[in-house]
Amino acid sequence: MTVTGIDPITAEILHSAFVSITDEMKTNLMRTAYNLIIYEAQDFTVGLFDPNGDTISVGLGLPMFVGGLSDAIKAKLDFYGSDGIKPGDILLTNDAYIMGSHLNHMIFTLPIFHEGQLVAFASSMAHWIDVGGVLGGTTTDIYSEGLQVPIVKIYKEGVQDDELTRLIATNVRFENLAMGDFRAQIAAIRTGEARMKRLFKRYGTAVVNASIDDLYRRSEELARQAVAQIPDGEYHGQAYMDDDGVGLGTRIPVRVRVVIDDDRMTVDLSEMSPQVAGYFNSGATAGRSAAQVAFKCLTSPTTYPINAGSIRPLQVQLPEGTVVSATKPAAMRLWMTYPMTVVDSIFRALADVVPGAAIAGHHADLGMTHTYGVDETTGRFFQFYGGPQGGGWGATSTADGQNATMCINDGDTHNSPIEVVEAKYPMVTITEYALREDSGGPGRYRGGLGTRLMVRMH
């Protein structure tokens, strides 16, 4: 037995089991969702969390959501208290200022009990194609962006709240799709519940908890060893966004300061632009997650999947009211844009001292084509999401940048196959999806090539 109270073989078996469970949750959600952006593009995240809400394992579609689910669970714990959460409860929210992202992201959380004790949580976040709100144009506050669901219990001790469910369904444009995704997300977290209960029954609470602690400890040690290889010092990175969609032509600064002190890293985002009038704001969870994504990439990208231990050597300084820590009623429809540039700026800050790990800036955009209207053949309203679309990534110190690759926010997401898009949207024909020749930045190692998508509506 080790100092953590668990032998290494059992620990590795359980570590792999946690990943296997989140993979199964992910697969079940993809196979049962109604929404193309979930089952094809994979705009979702699932995960397992300990009783404090810390991350055990996440099945990532969106890396920028590594902190979103954990923060949402902690907010739910704060709201209800551990004594207020019962077996059979399912908690729901899409609070933009808890998640750090837009209202389309619905988070379902199921507490897992073993022998009467709260032992874990299973949670899923997925992008609903519509949550009401205005379409097109630039929003300037959260109220115009759709239905806001505060922290609620959509199931109470195993009984669904039908009135609350009906309220949600009534406020979206595609009730059938939304309720299909509603059920798919619940199926995914119930899968996580069943598999975790099996582990606790087979190994016992003490052994499973010891394996979680061991996972955190090992991940933290690897991260600290990597940070210790970076020279102590203070490093700066900066970029600019064109504007906020309202003050056209007024550039928005993205500034980061990175401090290395022995085996600890601090990312200071206090010099970020104040929150903006347009819809490019994100909440503090997204700002912290951007730092966590960069930290994981720089320290241990290919070892243990990200968990609470992976980010313990990282401290993020982020005051309220910046463009990546916006407060109500800031608009957040395109929340993901600035956090991605934060990641690029952290890489830029450390490029000279960790040249083998850092990369030049990438396209940092979802590449989404959003079209809506009335289908003349059926008279029904439709929305077409084309994308996400790959773009060029920056070069490394030893190689050209990757072509046609998803932005760092999108992670494991996919572009939807043309055949699927055209079958689902008969009014759409994709006439071209190709690499943009010579679009990568020049240099000893060039940037990756972007893509060109041509869509004909008819």
C-alpha cells in the first residue's frame, strides 16, 4: 500500500475507470441528442466531480469548459447546501455568470449517493440550438439573449418538475429539439451515476476516495515539476481584438502577466479590458478556464487528463468587471472569443522561455455560420448552424502550424459532415469547403492554412 492508502495497481484501474465512465457518458449523449451541434459537432462537456465539486474526470468537447462544470456544481452546493441536496435530485442552470458562457449552455447535475452518503456528482453541459432571445444583430445585455434559468431542481427526489419543464419548453423556438436534448443530458448523467455507484459498491468508499486523492496528487506533482523547469520571472503577453461589435474600429486590449515562482505559476488578468458593450464578454469562470487550458498545455498535455490536481500549482488573479470576468447584465452571446486570445497571449508571454511548448497565435474563432428564416416548403421556422469551422494554427519553434484545425476552445468538436448538413437542411447546399491557399503567416515555419466554406441557400 502507498502513503495514500491504495496500492498502485488498484489506483490505476480506478483512474482509468473514471475516464471510461466519462467516455461512456459522452457517447450516450452523442447517440441520444436531437441537436446536430451536439451529436455531430460535439458542443458539450460531461464530467465526474467529488463531493466538493472538484473535477475527477471530464469528457471534453470544449476545453474552455474545464472549470465551468466544477464552478457550477460549487455554486449549486453553495445555494442548497450539502444537506439540501437529496438522492434523486437533478439540478439545472444556464446562469451565464456562473458558467462564464452564453445562455445556450444548459448544465444538468446529478448527485451520486452510496450508503446514504454524497460521494460524487455527474454533470453535463450541452449547447441547445435555441433558448429564445433575439436573433441576428448585436445584443447589449443578457436579457435580450434568451431564457435565464437560475439554479433550480428540475427533479426533486426522483420526481420531475413538470411545470418548470413546461416553462422552459415554452420559451424556446424548437421545443422538440430542446426536450430531446434535455432527456439526452439526463441520460448521460444517469449513466455516470450508475457506473460510479458500481465502483463504490465494488471497491468501497475509502478505496475510491483514496484513488481520487492519488490522482490529484500525481497530477499536481507532474504539473509542479514542469513549472519548476521554467525560469523564475515575470513575463508579459498582449494582443488586440478588432472591436466589441458595437464600438466598431475601437480595439480591445488583451493583456496577461505570468509570474513563475519555483513550482508555482500565477496568471494575472487584472489588466484586461473592462467588460464591453457588445456581446463578446465572458464570465470569470471562462477567464480562469483560459488560464487553466494554457497551463495544462504547457505543463502536462499528454499525461493524466485534466483534473483538480492538474491546476493546483496555478493561481489566477482576475478582478470582477473585465471582458473575461463580466458581471450582470453584460451580453455574452459570443463569450468564447476573448478567452481564446488569453490562451494565445499566455503562450506568447512564455514563448522565449518554453519555446518547445508554446505556439504562435491561432485563428481563435469558432467559424460558425448562423442562418435562420422560414422554410418556404414547410412554412416552419429554421436555424442553420454551419460549423464549427477549422482554421490555421500558429507555427511552433520546430514545425509549420496545423491546417484547418479547430480553435482551442473547441477541442474535440468536429465540423459537421457536408452530407449530414445537406440532409438535415434541404434549403442548404455546400458548394465548397477547402483550404485557403497561402493564408498562413510566413516565416521560417509558416502558420497553418485557414478554410473557406461556401454555402448556397435556396
